[in-house]
Amino acid sequence: MSAHWDGETAAVVDCGSLVVLTAKLSGQHRQHRQDVLYSFLLAQLVANKKHKRHADPVSWYESYGETLERLGWVVEEHEGFTRHRPDVIPYGVDTLVRDTLARIAGVGTLNAAVAAVRALAAADPVAPAAELFEQQTHFERAGNFQVGVAEEVSGAGGGGGAVIVRLGRFRFRAVDDATELVRLPHTEFHAADEVVRGAQVLHLNEDVHGPLRNEIAEKLGDRVEVLIAPVGG
């Protein structure tokens, strides 16, 4: 988790999520980096235990969201799941992420998310982050993954220095014969593929989350070493 991408911003595979930790969450704000990564890891693990991640993504996402809420993540903006209908076909995951986050994020955030996807695509396929992402995000030709950008902003959530995550949520079934699904960041989706997207802006309620930090860490235990891997680390 200590590795840096682009010198300032860390890109981290967190189980089946790709999380971008912006520069403001580096250095002295290491605790906030951990809050983001541990929260989103625990939410995935809880959902995995209750539902099949790729076979029943609707129920999976319901459990995922409920856990994040219990951990103190408050939904500020919400765009429900809709079928992705791109202007250009085929399209890659980087384009999918950009289109999904465009309504809830500025140019800098969009660029950071796209750069993270491309960095993961360029990674050695046997690197821990690349292998982890492939293992967790799809099975056969169905998938479920998230891409989020975490930052610290002033004046959000009723105070300065609030932690915000702009989150893209995705599920898909690659049913088009033209679609080759080997490494997800390299995949180009075609017209018949069922790609569904949604977006949220969440902020961390410190009053709720703070007392839970130790419990979250204890629940995750050694799994953080296996299920969290920096891109390029």
C-alpha cells in the first residue's frame, strides 16, 4: 500500500476494485488511505460471502452498499445501474470508466481513473496487482468490478478534510462472439455485450467510521496482504 504511482498518486488493486488514491491521501494521510482500502475490501468480502459475485451481481451490490453504509460511507450522489450505450464500438475499459465517471467527476479525476486502468493494462500479467484483478473481477465471460478515485476535499460532509470517493460500479456479460476476454483491462467490448454501469459519490463520516477502525482491521487480518496490491509495486 505504500507504493506510489506517477510519483504522487497511488493506484491499488483492492480485491475486485481498482482504487486511485490521490496525492492528498498520501504521506501524513496514510490513515485515510487505509480507511478507503480496508472499507472497500471488507464490503466486497461480506458481499462475496452472501452472494455469487459474478452470477448474482444485483444482490451482491445490494450487500456491498449496505456494508459501506454501516462503515460510515454516506452516499452524496447516486446514479443507478443502466445499460452502457457508447458512441463508438468496440470500446475498452478505460473508455467505459471515463463515460461512467464523467457526470460525477472533473477532468483531473477522470484522467486519474483512466491512467490507472491503462497502468494496470500495461503491468506485467504475473505482477501481483494484475493477477489479483483478473482473479477477482471476472469468471468465464461474466464480470463485476469497481473503479474509484479517493481524495480529500475541504468543506464536504460538514467539515474540512473530508474523504470522498467517486466510484464507478460495473457488471457485464460478454456475449458477443467478437469479444475476447483474457485480461480485463485489455478487453474491447462489442455491440451485443451486456455492460451495465452505475456511479456514486461517497464521503466518509468520521464519527461513525473512527470507532470501527480496529474492528475492521481485525476482521480483515492477514487478508490485506493477499487482497491489496499496488499497481507497479
